[in-house]
Amino acid sequence: MTGTYLDVDTLSGMAPLRMAVFSLGSNLGERFDYLQGATNALRATPGLKVTDISPVYETTPVGLVDQPDFLNIVVLTESTLPSMVMLERALAIEDAYSRVRVVAGGPRTVDVDLIAVGDRQIATESLTLPHPRAHERAFVLLPWHEIDPEASIVGHGRVADLLSGLDDSGVKRRDDLRVE
């Protein structure tokens, strides 16, 4: 990371409580266990409160398609933490589960993406909010819409409207699995 990152709202010392949206995915090893463990790690993060967890979805890979299917969830949280701190926590969780970045979009034990933090719009070398591809990913939007039907992505619109223009045929709800 170049330079210093500071969430402007923290200058006053009283950061507002904002909803933060995380998308979690796994397609290697014990996929469900990795999702549960990553969710537990988010829950254990000081200053971050998990408020809802979507049902589990099994999804076909996007981009590099010659890899196993993913299990995906969306986790809604509330926090006063700066966005960069939330990103650093997401990356630390991936590291704890031995996430290896060999090929972009390749297989992974766990992927923890920070999708949105309130209405924040940030573009730095290490963080872009909202997530630059979330609006075109059914595996993010479908679980998110299920737990927050009124959700929207700053600069892109309502999640429900974005979903209507996407092919979600490769995104199937797994009612036999539930992350707690």
C-alpha cells in the first residue's frame, strides 16, 4: 500500500455506525467449514457486529471455469471501524485459512471480500468500494438480496434491479447447509 489511508469520518473521533457487507466463498477442501470459520472470525472482530448471514449458495465459477464449484454466503455487519481496517481483517482471515493467490480468480480455501461499507466510495491502490465487480456477480447479489431486499450499491442501484439483468442459473441455494 502506498501512502496513508484515513477514513475521513474518523477525523472527528466519532465514526458513524455503518453497515458493511462481506461476501465469502470457498471451493477447495472443506468448503462449508471454511465459510463457518471465516464467519466466526468476522464475528470475533472487535468493533464489528454480525447482523445477518445469508443462506449458503453453491455456484459455478466465474472467469476461470476449470475449477470446483464454490459455496458462497453474504454476511451483513455493523461497524464503526474504518474501511481499511475491515479490509485488513478480511485479508487476515484469508491468510489464517491458507488462501494462496497463484492465479487470479483461481481456486481458494476461502475468499473474504469487502463489498460495501455504507455509502462509502473509495478508490485506492488497495481498496475500492463498493467492490468493483459486485454489481455484476449473481453469487454476491442473490444471497445479499435474500437477507436485505432493499439493498443497493452506490453508483449502481438497487440489488434487486441489478439481479434482474443477470444470469443466475449457476447460483443454487443449498438448504441443507446453514452458516451460524
